[in-house]
Amino acid sequence: MADLPVNRFKAGLKAGTCQIGLWTALPGTVPIEILSGCGFDWLVLDTEHAPSDPLTVLPQLQTLVPHEVAPVVRPAWNDKVLIKRFLDIGAQTLLVPYVQTREEAEAAVAAMRYPPRGIRGVAGSVRASAYGQVPDYILRAEEELCLIVQVETAEALARLPEIASVDGVDAVFIGPADLSASMGHPGDQMHPEVIAAIEGAIRTLVGIGVPAGILTGGDFARRCIDLGALFVAVGSDAGVMAKGARELAASFKNN
């Protein structure tokens, strides 16, 4: 019989180890297969701002099985049906976007848990239970599931302690792009007011003992790590490819 797979990402959070990640939005298994050997601790498989869904994420999860990089799946919304479908295909860590209140965080937690602690629908022969070969999956699934809630507006930041303190929330991700827009600085994630808000949020999360994460780059990524952020995505698949391609072209055309 099969056993419940260990969630390396969740274990890293519990150990207080800073984990460096990369955002991925390109569909298909080839980009994921290439990136799996590049040294990142975790990869986001995004379906909110990507043309992806459970059918495209499934082969990506399968591709990552032999590799020591943890997948983090972002559903398109805080929706119990989407959450159920991603859990059933074997996603163990979910990053739920646009959580604005304690009640919305509680709804995400409930969607992650089987009754009587939650509302996740029960199915036997799904990939998450090795198609029924993990005999106690329903009783033990929660042990290796990890819920990250995404806080990405000024309104949500004002409620950060109550959102982060919800039982079942394992970590909080700060979304700098939407946050900057909500603060009146769309497209300017490095505006001093946005930077101050992000730094304050990380300090708050560190102070209450909840792991903090973010997607950012360069010196500010290092600053967030210094402040105590425990999971930091430092780039994206499309961004890395475009930057590398531009630099390669320029190295020949500008000679």
C-alpha cells in the first residue's frame, strides 16, 4: 500500500528555512521539467493569471514527482470547487488569491478539510490518495496539506493579524502588484508607500509567528529575506526567458 507523500514545502516552513521559488505561468510540462533542475525550492503553478486549469496542472505535478522542488498551485479564486479539484489531483500546497477577511480565510480552510472539520467533498479513487491505495488518506490528508492565503490590498493588510491567525492558515503571501494598485500606485511596486506596507506586513507576520512570502526580485527580495520572509519567489518563467533572450540577441546585434 502507498503512504501519504511528505510535503517538503510545509516541512520547510515548519523548520523556519527560507525557501527560494520561481513563478510559473507557461502551460505544459517542458518549462516545468527544465526549471525543476535549476535549484529552486518551490515553483508556483499559476492558474489565476495563466491559461491553466486542473487538466493542465495534473501533468505538471506528475512531471515534478522525481524532483526535489515543491509545487505550489494557485487556484484562480477562493472557490471550494476549484480547491477540491486541485487537492484531488494531488496538489498539497495551495496559494489562494485575494483573501480579504477572516471569513474568507476560514472559507479557504474549510475547503481544504474533510468533514466534520471542513467541507471538502470525499472521493476514493483520486490521485491524492494514490487512487485509493493510501488507506487512511481521508483521516491523514490534512497533515501534509498546506494553505497559503494571498493578501494583496490595503484593506486586507489592515486585517492582517486576524486573517493570519485563522486556524488552518499555514502562511501568508503578500501580493505586491495588486497591493500597489490598491494603494493608488498601479505598476509601481517599488513606490516608498508600497515598500513600507510590505515591510510592515512581513514584520507583523514574523511577530505573530506566521510564515510570510512574496514575489519580488533583486535587492528588495534580499531585504524581505532579511526581514524574515520564509518563502520568496524571485522571478517568473516568462520573465527569465524574455530577459535571457533579449540579452542574447543584444550581445550579437550591438557588436
